[in-house]
Amino acid sequence: METLNFLTPELISNAISQIGSPAYVYSRETIEQRCAEVSAFPNAYGLNARYALKANPHLAILKIVEAMGLHFDASSEYEVMRCLHAGIPGEKIQLTSQQFPREHLTEIIEAGVLFNACSLRQIDAFGKAFPGSNISFRVNPGTGSGSNRKTNVGGPSASFGIWHEQTDEAAEIAAKHNLSITRIHSHIGSGSDPEVWKAVTEMTLAQADKFPTVHTVNLGGGFKVARMSSEKSTDLQEVGEFVKSVFIKHAENTGKEYKLEVEPGTYLSANCGSLICDVDDISSTGEDGYTFLKLNTGMDTITRPALYASEHPIIILND
Ligand SMILES: *Cc1c(COP(=O)(O)O)cnc(C)c1O
């Protein structure tokens, strides 16, 4: 059975009379609870949690997340600007973008934002602009998990990051510009297969070992979040204990104790909000057909079903 989650019929009619319909309604309490869960991610040598704001960049949500002590991952220079305009200090923001900044690079870096290079070209372009600084880079570890190819962000079918066989080249380009690689980043995809977590963690740690200046390993986001009652969310404690044991074993073998970063987006915002709407019309295609409810909302307000064929609970409140 699907449930109203944090909503009640009273809250819904209040929202509609105050805001109108359709309306998005978010629960501060649920967001705070998710932030607390992510901040409690098991770790061996320290943890920094970021919110990947492309999941929901609304100012009100950024403020709640910041107040809960999380840092941020921006997937474009414009998302960085959004954070800066929200009053978030640059040191708390990391830029991980497919596109190298074209407008705000200097402003962003001078504000203290951490640059996470996503390609060889990005390392080179950044090095030319800011020789001698610290960077991190995103590696494509060669494998990933995700519910389908569209959300699989590792492996040969993913364009994200520097292919794991090209990280020596990354080191050469960084050295040419006197850049110091202090953090390594990979992104696990939106799956919850513990074997994939283990493989990606081990491969990312192995990459980190190549660079003596690395102190932090970022495993990205992608904790699966159940929307339908038939689905199962990633258990953060379970996956986290798993990741922690890999870090500890690695430290025993190599002497390297890396700080861990995680940066979920979806986990911190999905199921924290609902879309309230009205039935505008009802039509039917006969006995062997269907009954259609026509709503005053659609693909522009909730994109995931169209984009990923994902299911979301729909609850009808009255007759
Ligand atoms: C989207 C994204 C995330 C978060 O992924 P979710 O599936 O929303 O948790 C983390 N890191 C980077 C670099 C991303 O682009």
C-alpha cells in the first residue's frame, strides 16, 4: 500500500488554499532526518558529506541542508553560483561538471570552491588558469551500478570522469602545471549492489594510492531510494559498514588512511516532497480499455517517469 508519507489530508488542503494547485510540498523534518542519516555514514578515518544539489537546488532546501552541516557538490558553474548566492562559503562547495566553466571560473576559484576535474582536458585547462593549486579528479573505475543504462555512471558506457587506464596521463598533465592532486572521486551510480560498492571502493582506493598527495577519497552518490512500497532503499549503515571495512583493510595493507567523502543527492530529497494536483477530467476507452484521469500537472513537473520509466506512488484523496 502506498502512503501519504509526511502529508495529511489537512496539510494538503491547507497547502492548496495557500499556494494553489499544482504545488510541491516538502517536509523540513524529513530532509533533516535524511541529512542526519548521511552524516552518520560509517567511516574509519573521518567523513565529509556533500549534497549533490542537482537533485533539488531550491534555496529553502539548500539552507536546511547547510544548517545540518553538510557540504555541497555542484554539477555546473551555475549551480556553484546558486550556492554562493545562497550564502554558502566557497570552501564547502565542490564543482564536478561535464562542462568546464566558461563564465565564472575565476570568481568560483577565488571564492575557495574545490575543483574536481572530470576529464584530461579539464585538468589541463584548470592547470593553465591556476598553476600550483590543489585539485581532485573524477575517475571512471570501469564498473558501476544503476537501475538502467541511463543511471549507470561507471563502466565503458558512461562518459563521466577519466577512464581508469588514463590516470597516469592525468598525473602527467597535473605535474606539468604543478597541480597537487589531493582528492580522488568516483561515483557509484544509483544502485545498491554491495558487490559493486566493494569493487568500486577497491578500485578507487587503488587509484588514490598512485598519488602520494591524496588524503581523501570521494565515492560520490547514488544510494537507491525506494519510491514505491515494493522497492527497497539502500541501507546506509549496511553499505557503510562494508565500505568502512574495505578502507580499514586497505590501510592495514598499505598504511594509507583515507578520509571518506560521500555525496548523495537523491537520497536527501526524494520522498521528502510531494506534488499535489487536481483531477481535471476523466475519460474512458470502453469496457476493454482504460479509465484516464487527466491531471493539472504533467511531465514538466515530474520528469522521472518519462525519463527513466520510473514509478512513483499516486494517491487519490477523495472520491
Ligand atoms: C548526481 C550526482 C551525485 C548524486 O547522485 P544521486 O543519484 O542523486 O545520489 C553525486 N555526485 C555527482 C558528481 C553527481 O553528478
